[in-house]
Amino acid sequence: MENYKKQIQSVRIALEELDNASEYNADKYITLQDSLISIIQQALADSKLKQANKENVFSEASSLLGCYIGCVEDVERCFPQFEALYSKDLITAEQLDFFDKNMNMGRWR
């Protein structure tokens, strides 16, 4: 569990550094978004991790990821991966809805 938390924290720090950088770097944001999705996938597939811990990793990583979904391309790239997790019964409909509601798309709704 701690390994996943450290990975999420590392991505959080990198995202904050990007936010404060003098130049926008879309490729780095995409790489970090993909890292969060990978962390979620690894945690959900980890047979040694308790279900409650899997849900905790999912909530923390997907909340952070949702904060950095800011354009249609992000949604088109990220949301299908969450739908795939749902179709494989790795996440619940409530978790899929949680991610959907936490995407930074308020201005679109």
C-alpha cells in the first residue's frame, strides 16, 4: 500500500512542479496522467492488496488525475481506460461515476 501512496505522491509533486514551470509541456502532463492510470491498474491487479486499500489507491489516484483532465483530448485518452476497468469488473459503477464527476470539466457541464 505504501508503495502506491509513494508513487502517487511522486506524481503529485511532479504535476505541481509542471504547474509552476515557465513553459507548458503537454507531453509531460500526458506521461504523468498515464502514470496515474498505471498505478491504478497495478493496484487493482495486486492480489496481495486488500480491497479497501485498492479502493483507497483508486480514490486518491483518480482524484488527482481528475484534477488534471482539462481538455477533450485528455478525456478521450483517459476515460476509455476507466471504462475498460469497469468492463473487467475491476471497478464499480460508483467508482467510474466518481472519476467522471471528479474530472476538471466544470466549464463543459
